Amino acid sequence: MDARRDEIIKIFQAGLSSVDPYRVVTSHADNISSLYRIRKYRRFYVISFGKASVPMAQALIDNFGKTITGGIVITPYGQNTKTEAIGRLKIYEARHPIPDENGIKATSEILNLLKGLDEHTLIVCLISGGGSALLVAPISGITLEEKQKTTGLLLKSGADINELNTVRKHLSHVKGGRLVMRAYPATIISLILSDVIGDRPDVIASGPTAPDSTTYDDALRILRKFKLEERFPAPIMQVLVRGKEGKIAETPKEGNIVFERVRNIIVGSNKVALETASAGARRRGFDAVVISTEVAGEAKDAGRWLARQAIEIVNQRKGEIGKVKVKRPLCLISGGETVVTVTGNGCGGRNTELALAYAMEIAGKQEITFLSAGTDGADGPTDAAGAFVDGQTIARAKVRGLDPVKYLQNNDSYTFFKALGDLFITGPTGTNVMDLQITLIA
């Protein structure tokens, strides 16, 4: 089993290598340089926010140096190995996924930087997953505490990232294209590391530089869907209702003049990581298949579905033994982002919850080894990226007196895998393109 896990780790690392934030930004440096030279810009600002903000910003500093006039970088606590600045860029650390005062302070600095810009200014925005929590400027009439409570309720309700960000965009001065409104008529190039299914710029980090197709009415429908109207702070509800009534301006939409000088470019994604992981698996002697690029929904349901795909292949291969030449070991690869509707009081994230449901489904299947992990190295409020399972996971748990059903019901998957020593801990990876699931079938 240890040998199989080592193979999975190497395949996982191969996937990460293709979405290295420093490298993907560097690959666009020549195009940015040509644009700067041809358009004869007089100022060059950098704004970077998200889990990959520091290495993305470092890439620009290394390529442009003193050409850069200045800028701001916002990174989650604990992910910054630099000092308080990279070249002429000032670094702020802030909280994720629940925003804090530091995020507000850093965003305020960005808004100050954007005041009074003209058409002779180039801004490069470096956007990565986690940016919604880090780039925070609550709309007038809303406090930080009310924004924090709102985010927490949505995270625990089972809302997916599209739904969460629809609400966020309508409570912010910078999300949903409103950052562009502050910078116009400056030119903006956004290099975006995608952490959402479909790679939509209007969803990633709540789309600060993209036209917004959602409305205040959409936000209110989401609250009704999850029965949150009575639990949301009253000022939040008042803003959304007033927005629906047309008393607060909507987020800027497609065709708005403020987007005429904006270009949003996806520089890395989950799909790219999956394809590279698949190629890495083949180099290591496996037949490799990407079975899904859109793993979503409840984590435990996704885990069961993925497990059934593996079991079906195992049963099929057993039926072929003796009839055909034995095949090479198989690697199934998938990716996406699931959600967890929190009903218990345990500790865990979507990857460990998915893995626990998977383990229960494959109990006794000796041929299967599996990992689900976040590409950012973080799974919910834990220090793990995810967890390993195999056909013996449930049997080993029962020997230790661990009831997997109770742990799953209590949303306590992290504690379950910690007791077994099966957590996958990487620390911050410096990138973020959702989650990878890797199955080895011997």
C-alpha cells in the first residue's frame, strides 16, 4: 500500500507542476512587455490577490523590475515566505475563507491606488482562488462582522462557489466587475488561475474584473433556496432587497464601457492539472483515464460515485483474466470542487469527507487505492490537503473502534483519518486549481 501511495503522490505532484503560478505568469511576460512598449504606457501597477498571489507577483517583478510603478499583494496568513514587500509591491496577509480587518485594509490601499488613473496606465491583476475572501470592501451600510457571518452561513449551508460568489458580488465595492469601475479608463490585463468548474472569469474570486451576469434577485433566490433569510443579518437583507428594487446600482454587465480596456486571461486550471497528471501516470507505467473534470455536489455523494466507477472496472477486469492478456495497472483521474452541508460538529473538509465515503464503498477491495486532495494544500479548516484510502481502511478503523458511519454523520472526517495516520499533508502549495482525485487499480 505504501508503494501505491508513493505513486499517487508523484502523479499528484505532476499535476501541480503544470499550474505553477510563477511559471504560468512568466509565460505571458513577453506579451505584456510588447503591449507596454507599443501603447507607451507611463505607469505600470500590479494588483495580486489569492492563494497564489506571492509567486504570481514575484514572476512580474523578476521580469519587469523597476518598470513597475507599484502595487499591492494580498495573501492568506502563513503562505508568504517573503518580507513585507516584493520589489515595489507591498504585501499584506489576510484571513481566508472568512474575511478580516487586514483584508479590508489591503483592499482600501488598492482602491486608493486606483484613484485618478488615466488611459496611460497599465494594471496587471493577478487573480487566484481565495481572492474573494482576501479582496474585501463591504458595500456601504454593511459591517465586517455582518459580512463574516454571511460568508460563514453560506459556507456551511452547502452552497456551491457560484452561489456563494453571487451573494458576495452584491455586497461588495470591488467584486462583480466593480474593481474595473474604480480603475477606468486604465487598461487592465488579468492573469487568472482558475479554481472554479468551467473557468468562468466572472466567478473566480467573485469576478472583480469581469462583467457580472447575476443580479440582486439571484442573490435573494439563493438565500431562499438554503432557507437563510431569517438567519442573515438584517442590514445584509436590506441591501439585497434595495438592490432588487433598483435603489442600489447593479453590478456592471456585458457591454458596459468600463470593460473596453479589460482583458481576462485564464493561465491555469484544474483541467490542465488533470491532463498533466494523466501524462505523468502514463510515464510511470499506468494506463491513465480522466473520468471527470466536473466532480461537484455533496462530497460524500461524489465519493460514492467515484468509488462505484472504480469497483465496476475492477469487476470487469476480473472477468477478463484468462481471456485476454493482463492489462497494465490503471490510474483514474478526476477533479472539481464539491461542497459539504455541515450538520455535525466535527472537523473536516470536502476532500476528507469525500475520501471517507469512498472508503466505505470500496471496503474489502484490495485492488483499489485512492487520494482526494486540494491542490492548494488545504482542506477546509484543517492542516491536511486530503486523505488516502484503500480496501483495508474501514477494516483498520473498526479494529481501532472507529465507526465510519458516525464520523461521516458528524462531519468529522479529519479526526477519523488522523487516527489512522492516513491524512495527506503537504502544507501550502502556492497554487490553487480546486481538487484532484487519483485512483490506482492494481
